[in-house]
Amino acid sequence: MPERTASAGPQIVLGIDFGLRRIGLAVGDTLTRTARPLAALTAANAGQLSAPEWLHLERVIRECGASQIVVGCPYNVDGSAHGLTDAARTFARELQQRVTLPLHLEDERYSSLEAAQQLRERRESGRQRGRIERGQIDSAAAAVILERWLTQAP
């Protein structure tokens, strides 16, 4: 995967929180270094995307105008490989073969916990109504992962 590189100007970046059932998506930019969740993608077959699901993801990449992609890579608390680390890396490699954009892996430790807490706080403050769905948490986690990467980008 390519290293972080300085860009000529602000860029749109797609963040991805890989999961076996859902793939959280978020979009952000290198100017504001903020991200917002998009609708999560359902993975019908234990993290293996079908052709229509890949096409949907590729359409999201085109529609948001992404020039880079950040994929969350899970690790255990001690930094060792997590049970999903290899699956996330395999997903990232396959995505890299499908799109010609720079793709980066970012440590996603605690991103789902942080995302769930943010969503609970939004609900308690009245800024969000209704039940918090799992897909919302996954996409909020993608936004957390992406913002982590954006704050470290040159």
C-alpha cells in the first residue's frame, strides 16, 4: 500500500470500516480533515462481496469523487494481529486491484467503541432520533478511522 504523500491541493478521501456483515463507509477531505458517515454496505457472504456489492462500492467511490481510500485494519489492544486483520488486508488488496486510487491501511482499534459513544451522545442531546442501527455504528467507525488518518496526513 502506498505511503502518505503530499498532494497538490485538497482531496476527497473515502474511509472504510471492513466487517464480515457490513462495511461502514465515510467521506472526508484533506482540507478540513473531517469526515461524515455514509450508508453502510451489507456484505452478504461473510465479508466476501458479490459482484453487485463491488459495483455499488465502486459507484460510491466515483460519486463521492474520492482520490484516496483509507481502510481500517483491526489489531488487538497489544498491537498484534486481530482475527479479522488478514480478512481486512485481503479486502484492501482486492479493492486496490479494482480501483487505481492510492489505498492506505489505518489502525482501527477502538473505532467502533468511539463511534457508538458519539452516536449515543448525539441521541441524548436530541441531535439524533430513534434507535441506533449497527450500520450507523459501522459508518460512524469509518468516519473515526478516516479522521484519524486525516489528522496524520501531510
